[in-house]
Amino acid sequence: MSRSSVHLKPFAVLCTCAAFSLVMMGGCPFFDDLFNSNSNTNANANANDNADDNANDNEKVTGNTGLTGSYVGSERCSLCHNNTHAKWAETLHSKALESLEEIGQDKNPNCITCHTVGYGQSGGFVDRETTNALAGVGCEACHGPGKDHVNNIEDESLRPPKSIAASVCGACHTGEHQPNYDDWLTSRHAEIQPSLVEEFAEGTNASSCGVCHSGDVFVAKLNGETVGADYLEGKTEEELNPITCAVCHDPHQKTENAAAPEDGRDYQLRFAQIKYTTPSTSLADAQDGTRFNLCGQCHHARNRVWTDSSREPHPSDQVNVFFGEIPLPDSDPTPIVASRASVHLNTAEQCSTCHVVRKPFEQDIAPAVSGHTFEVNFDGCVDCHGTAEIAEAKFNALKVEFDFRAELVLEALDEWATNNDIDGKGTNSWEFTSEGGPASSGQAKIPNEIKKARYLYYYVVQGGGNGVHNPDFVREALVRALEYAETAPARLP
């Protein structure tokens, strides 16, 4: 008999009891899941069960006679959260214990802890024979024991916690077999810059900067919540979530957004790992996440074009450079450099090819490589360049060229500034207002050629990558920037 058929009878009994309870109670309030994208049609079907009834029901279930503690099992959760449960059942988390059984490690306590619910804890998984409902990584593995909640669903204080903290995933995805959490901790995704922490706590910028610097805001907007500037007001640094696992990964379902997952995995990416799009000069397009892949949801341009003198381009335009596009002002839509998609556009996993290189654990040889430091790993370049050493050598050569061309542009801008001192700013007279350049009155005296040159300079230099994201496009941008700077007229009257 299969495990699914083992649970069929009690499931039907519980549903019948639930229907009776709903009639008697006149309906129950609806409770949302961790993320509100999945509606659940069987709301609170088990509302009236009490602790004694739970124990009696479980004793009748083959394989669950020991299920009398604080954990109730994911099928119990499915009575209310049925849609989410059905999607979770398609993930590898639901089959985590099976993966151990296939390799004969299902009795190994070092493994079972992370492949079942509550192993080693009161009421947690013991074995298939007595606590089968807790096999696999079920709801309560992340949300905590559910007994108190199912026994009193109307008490909001008893509802299992909902958290997007990386430590939830890090409880298991750690160590030499699964170093994802350990690697993530060393990445820039794991922290929010101090100035933004202060601003968020003061009740400002959550709706702007928070979209990509706060995991709380990113997920809230995914859920359709209204996020105002004060959304994070009063939060301490410890209470704020940076770009955590649940920002990029959907914890509840397979998404089939991964390009080429290994070993039957899915990675449960929230957005497509690969995306192709036609380069555009529209400012709206440059900021439209639907055009871009997973990384491009945040690593895209903001609302600045070359005519803007207040601030330089936001240093997050990596995906725009990758697709070879620069947004233009409506007042002057003439391209300042030709659009040109990257030679790396057709790499196996686009951004992830170099930034999320993965390698399996090798017993007595090497720990697993998760790629979640997001640092460049030249092993990802082997398919195209033959060896990691060749790829790194080409990168270094490109960096030398990139630095040289960028320095030429900077020298040309400084030379223009020296010859055209504006409002006493001297060598800062070509910069943006916020970077120490001239005030608005001085900005009005800067000719368009200098404005274009400085925009291109910041666009390709501050975006990072040393040109590798799109070598031909970046090279052409720096060539054009130099031409603009060297042919610029004197300051305007």
C-alpha cells in the first residue's frame, strides 16, 4: 500500500467533520499563507478538533501512532492550505526523506534532522512506522509546530510564524554538503548598507530604495501589498531582512524558472534564470523588471538619463549593459551610443553562468560549491573558453583595456573642467550636483557633450564588471564618451 493511500481514510473523515463544523459555526475566517499568491479553497476545515480528538485519530492511522506531540504533519495543514500543500508536494522538500532512503542514509541522525520534521524534538519525527506524516521537509520544518494553531485557529497569537529570514533556510542549507547559507553570509546580499538602515528606521525610502535593498519590501510588493515610504519605520537592523533566500526562491513551489537544473532539481526561482529582450532606449523599459531575468529584477537602471544633472546613473545597470541599452530622455531621443547585445547573451545561464557556479560535494576531496557568494567563478567559463585560466586571462586583459579607456575619459573631463571653471568648482565642474559638482546654476552652463560623456562614464564604470558584461558595447560607450569630452565646447554663458 502506498503512503498516499494510507492517509486517504482519515483525510476523508476529517473533511467530513470539517464540513459539519463549518455548517454549525456559520463559516470561519480565512487565513493566508506565508505568501498570498496562492488562494486556498478549503479554509479552516478542521476548526473544531481538539487535542484528544487529534490523538485518537492519529492512533487509527497506520504509520502515525506516535503522532501525538506538538507536530501535526503537512497533510493536516493541507485541510486549510490545500493549494499551497499541493504545490509543495511537487517539490524535492516533500521527498527529502526518500532521497536518504535511496542511498541508505535514512537512519543516519546527522542526515535525518534536515530531511524530516522535528527529529530529535518532542513530538517530532521518529520513524516511518510511528510518525510517517513528519517525513520530508514539511510545513512545520520552517513554520514550527502546528498543534496549538490547529486546535485553536481563531487565536492569532498561536499561528505559526512567517519569516523570510535567511536563517530559516540556513538551519539546513549549511555545512560542507549545503553551504548556501554560509556562502550567502559573505555576500553583499546579506547586509543592508548602514545609511539605508537608518533611513528605513526613520520611516523614509522604503518604497524606493527598499524595493531592492530590503527583502521585506521586495516580498511585500510581490504579495501585492501597498508599501509606503514608512513601511519599515521603527525597525532595528536586526529586524530588517536584506536580500534573503526567499527573495529569489519561492519556498512553496516548483517554478520551472531554472535554465538547466541538475539532478532533477528546480531551485524554485521566482523569476526566469534566462531572459532575452530587445534593447530599448525607453526609460520605462530600462526599469521594467518583466523584461529581465532573475538578477535583473534589481540590477537594472533607475530613473536617470543623461540630461539629469542631479545625480549620476544608479550603479545597478548591469542587466541593461548586458542587453546593450541606455535610456534616453524624451526631449532628445537621439542615441548617444548604439545598442548592442552582449556576446555573453547566450551563455548557459546568463548571469548565473559566472556568478552562481555550483559543484557537488566530493567525499574526502572537496566541499560543495553553492555559488551563493555571487563572486565571479571562472570555472563557469570553461564551456566557452576551454579552461578557467584562459577565461581569467581574457578577463584581466579586458580589464586593462577597460581601465585604460575609462582613464582617458576621466582625463578628458578633468581637462575640460580645468579650462572651464564653473562657480569655483575647479576640477569638479563636470560632476553631478550630488557628487560635489556645481549647483543647478552651474549645471546649466555644462554643454551637452560633457553631460553625455560623464553619463556614459558613470553608466559603464559604476555598473561594475570591468567591461565583461558586454565588452563591445562598453568599449563603444567609452570611445563615444571620449569623443564627446574632447569635442565639447567651452562652458555655456
